[in-house]
Amino acid sequence: MINEPHQISDKSGFLPFKYPNFGKLLTGQLVSNIGSQFSYIALIFLIYDLTGEVYAMALLSIAQAIPMILIGPWAGVVVDKVDRKYTMVFADLGQAFAILIIPLTTSLPDNIRVWWIVGIAFCNATFARFFYPARGASIPNLIEDNKDLLTANSLSVGSYQVSALIGPMTAGVIIGTLGYDIPFVIDSMSFLFSAFCILLINRSLKASNPSERKPIQDLIAGGRYLAGFPPLLYLLIIFSMLMFAGGASMILIVPYLEVEHGLIEQGIREIIYGIMMAGSALMGILISYLLSRRKRIAKPITLITWTLILAGVILMIFASAPRGYLWIVGLAWIGFGAIEVFIMIPLQTIAQETVPDRLRGKIFSFINLSITVSQVIGMGIVGLIADTAIGIRGSLILNGLMLIVFFLIGIMTLSRKQLENIVEKRRNLMLLGEWEGKNSF
């Protein structure tokens, strides 16, 4: 993977100063992530207050996931053909407009308003589908030294965790005092700021040697690359399983706090939820910081595999906490949320190190697609079984057991396929610039 040379301001300092263009992307990402946390929390509680049903929250999540399934892979094809900088700007402007419409639905009857909100969430998610693969594919083009990729991804994921620390608690206070409209306005403004920061990037982010083939051929090429590279496919499956359990847990958290722990008072409920999310984010920031201090992770695939059993045990503890023992619920939720960070950073870094630039947008789209499908399936299944005999606690415990089973399968697969060695060989070929000419994709 060879990047075009570009100016480095500080060869030894903080990465956003060392690579100013990366700093611009990171700054915009941090602000827009904070705004998105505001609207995310507002949407969860608004939909639940309008309907009082778990299925409505699942419906909202599915509406946000459908664009990923239908549009996500094709967005990756677009990202690899055009300048990724302007793709991100387009996506930010679209999201700014979509999210600003939600406060305008206040005067509608509740049953009609719910469907308007679901439709707006669908549109917002459609624009977002172009942003995420463009960002993931662009980071290596903003970093001169590939040894800084792990740090760059740690900062990128860490910026989301900072927003998750600030956003939920602040949003909970705003919702409890000023209502639901203000968080959506703040989010819209944050997307405009992000678009401005990205426009300040003073270099092209178009893929090197982009394909001139038809879109369907490009899409197939990306799928072939992913299917033909076992380590990346394995990591994608591992992370998808975690997202299956995480997505299912996310739609149950509000009814779980209400039904199993008696938090029914509006305002107090949102603040408790915000504190839990903030604690999880704080742990995520710590993990991001520790990973950012390293140039490489020894045996990252093995390390990621072992996190599955930890996630399963933590989720079962979370689900089994006795009524009123919110400190157990909070600590378990913090631990489970932090594991996602621990997996995401190495996954993104490995993808950037081992995938040619002209395929990178498509690969990141496939990664997002697989994760989203897993979340949707998890939400759908849990939405159906949470009201059955096993209840909310039983559904969460079942998710924990599933993660432990996949850990056992993963350990056996890891030892047989020698995935760590395959990654190291591909990484070395990419650094030497030899893989680009040898592959047929």
C-alpha cells in the first residue's frame, strides 16, 4: 500500500498534528459523533414514549439497517470510483438535512409521527452508508507511515468513545429538561461542521488506480477478495456475532431497566441510562488510548477471539443482576461495550493494511453490511422472543451463551487455518507493493 507523498508537520508529535489532513477529518468526526449521540438517545426514548412497545424500537433499528443491506455494497463501489472527500461531504449534508426534519413532526398524531420518524431515520441512514466506507478507506491515504495506522484507528474509534462519554449524559439532561427537539437541531449543526472540516482537507482522496469496470463487476471483485482472504472473513464473522448480541441487548436495555429494575420515571431513567453509556465510553477511551500507544498488536486475531468468551460471560452477568443492583448492571454494561472497541480497532487496521486501495471502499462496505445484518437479525429475534416465556433476562442470557459457543468454534478454526501467518504474509507483500500486481481482482 503506497500513499502519495504529502506534507508532515510534526514527525514525532500527536498524530493529528503530524498529519494535519487526518486531524481535520478527526475533528469533524468527533463533533458529528457527539451530535449523533444526542439524536440517537433522543430517538430511542422518543419512539419508546410514543408507543411503549419494544417492537417499535426494533422497527426503528431495522429502518436504519435496511439502507445498509440494499445500498451499502453499492455505496462501496461508488466510494472506490470518486473522490472520497466529496463523498463524505455529500453524506454529511444529507444527514444534516434529514435529521433536522424530525422536530417538524411534533404536531402530528403519535401514530403518524412514529412512521414519519421511521422514514426520516431510513433517509438519514441512507446518506450515512456512503460516509463510513469512505472514511475507513481514506484513513490510509491521510497517513504517510503505515506503522501509524493502528494509532490512527485508535484515535478514530476513540473519538467516537469520547462522543459516547459526552453525548448520552448531556442528551439525557437536555431531554429531561428541554424535550426532544433540541438534540436533533444540535446533531444537524454538527454534520454541517463535519462537512466544513472535510472540505478543508487539501488533497484528493480518490482511490489510486480505480477500476473502470461496470459496478456489478466491481461489487463481485470486492466479494471475491473478502471470500478469498480467510483472516479478514474470520474477523468479520467474529465481530458480527458480537454485534448480533450487542444489537439485541441495545433494544432491550430500556425495557430491561423498567421491567427488571423498576426504573419507570422519565428523566431519572434517561440519566441512569446515560451514566451507563458514559461509563462504557470511558472504558472505550482507555482502551483506545492504550492501543494508540502501540505500533503493532502481537497475534491480534487470537486476542480478538478470546474476547468473545469474555463478552459472553459479561453479558450473562448483566442479565442476571438481581433487581435493584444497578451497580452490577452498570459495571457489566461498561465491560461489554468496551469489548466492541477492542475488536473494532484491530479489524479496521488489518483491513487497511491488507486490502488494495481500489478495493478498500467495497471491503469496508461489506464489513458494515455484515455487522448491520447481524444486528438486524439479533434485534428481530430478540424482539420476538423477549415477550415469550424466557422473557427479557432469558433473551440476554441466551445471547451470552451464543458468544461462548462461537468462541469455542473460533479457537478450533484459528489453530487449524494458521490465520495469523496469512495476515503477516499479506501485510508484508502490501508494504513491499508486490500484492497489487499479483492479484487478479
